[in-house]
Amino acid sequence: MDDNYLKESKQTQLSLVAWIFTGMAIITVLTKLYTTLILFRRPGWDDVVIFLSLLFSIIASSLVQVSTDLGLGLHTAAVQAEQGGLEKMVETKRIQILGYPFNILAYSLPNVAILILIERLAGQTDTIPRRTLRAIVSIQLILATVSVIIIFIQCQPTKYLWDQSTEGSCWSSDVFNYSSYVVSVFTAFTDLVLAVIPIHAFWKLQLKLHEKLEISFMLGLTLLSALFTIVKATYLHLFTDRVDPLVWGLVEQNIVIMAASIPTLRPLLHHIKEKGAIRTTTSYFHTENSPKRTDSISEAPLDDISRQVAQRSRQSFEAQNSSDDWNHRSGSQAKLCMSK
């Protein structure tokens, strides 16, 4: 066999993709948590969900790294030629299978965080079809859970999944393959819905154009995760090459985590732009003569000042609240502005 063929490797590619994108997700989530926990001191359940998603992503990437060290990314013949090569191949398969649930959770849970954020932005207004969005996200989670169950029960005993030297039997590979397609397609559909419906709803409010564009951009980031999900699905039929679907899976899980985190960074970015540095921003909130601390965008609803504007029409009410929320103004500040 050609020596050049045996030397071909995708190990470096796997490691770089795993840790570059996971590192980007870590930075984004830590910045989000700084914004909501320290700067604004208004954490939400979306913070908990995103943190868990990041944790699962780190575990999944770590297992990929372990598999890479064992030979994942090399040609089978090259691994077999090494001392203990067969044992390494078995262990690599086992680790990959054990990492599958963490990958599923890493890219499924962020949609829950996005849903929480959308509902908080909507507040008590009726601009968002909550039940529809909840149903879609719930179905996605159910399908993801079913796919995890299938992978572990498709072979008896389960060990036969990674070690065919033992006696056992498995279902047809079509069962898992088609279930993976269904999960990928519905996940992409969920990403699209969580972007398009909220953008359409918020666009109808009487906001300034730049605010509408900001909302559309930040909530529309889930379209990126949908794109990566679709690309990954196109590789699922190439089961002779386990690296390509794995690479796109690593990208997908971290992209969706970042997409779910970025919208809550808007107030932080706004203050950095105004004050020039986070240090100045922090002091701004702690001086006696400064305005009151504002809510985090992940916590403050669009109807945050409903008591002050009860006499206004419903349409004006929604527009005013949307503007206040995206401009990180508290209820008392909004009241002062309206009284002028």
C-alpha cells in the first residue's frame, strides 16, 4: 500500500476545528454571563441553559480529542499497522458513541435558551405565538432524545456497537441513519422558525429602523446554525468517512451556542460604545448620580413599563416597550422621557 496514503491524516483538522470553535463559544458565553451576572446582575434561565450547553460542548470536543489521539482521522490501515491498533480502533468507536449524547445536547439546548429570550422580549404582549414555538422546540428535544436512545439500543449487547469481535446483533443501519436525517431536518426547521417568526413579529412594532435591524441581525443568527445543520446532513450518507460529519457537528454545536448568546450582549456593546471601556461602564452603574441599573436584555420584557403607559394605545405601547428594552432603559427612565 502506498506510504503516502497511510500518512494522510485529518487529525490536525479535527483538533483545530474542535478547539477553535469551542474556544469561541467559551468566550461568547463567558461574556454573556459577565453581562447578566456581574454587570446587570439579572441572570435568567437562559443563562443556565447556555452554560449547560457549553459544558456539553466542551465534553464532546474533549472526547473527540481523545479519539484523535487514539487514531481518529487516520486511515484504518494505518491504525491497524500500529502496535495495539485493533484495540485503539475499538476504543475510538466506544468514545465516539459515548460522545454522541453530548453533541446532541450541545446543539439542542441552545434553542431552549433562544425561546426563553424571545418570550422575555415579548413580555405580556401577544406578538409571539408562544404555544407554537414551545411545541416546535419540544418536538425537537423529543426527536433528539429518541435518536440518542436509538443509538444505544440498536445493538444487543450494547458493546457490540464498538466491538464486533463479540457475539451480538444490530438493527438495520437505516434505522439510525434515517432518524439522524429526521433530527437534522427538524433541527434546521426549528432554527429557521426561531429566527423568522420573532423577526417578523418585532418588525411590525413601531421601532426605529436601526433597532429593527439590530433585532433582525441578532435573532437571525440562528439561521447560521440552520445552515451548518443542513451541510452536516448532506454528509450523513458518507458513513465510510466519519470525519466530515464530525467536523460539521463540532461547528454546528458551537455556532448555535454563540447564536443563542450574542443577543444578550447588545446592552454591553451599547455601553462600551458610549463609555469606551467596560471599567467606565461598571463605574457608571455604581455612582450615586447615575441612572438606575437597567435590566439585562435576557431579563427585561418589552412591556416593562406597562403601568406607566396604560393610557396609550396597544400599538404605541408595544413600540415604546420595545424601544426601551433594546436601548437598555429602566422603567423609571422611560417614564421621565415620556413626561418631557
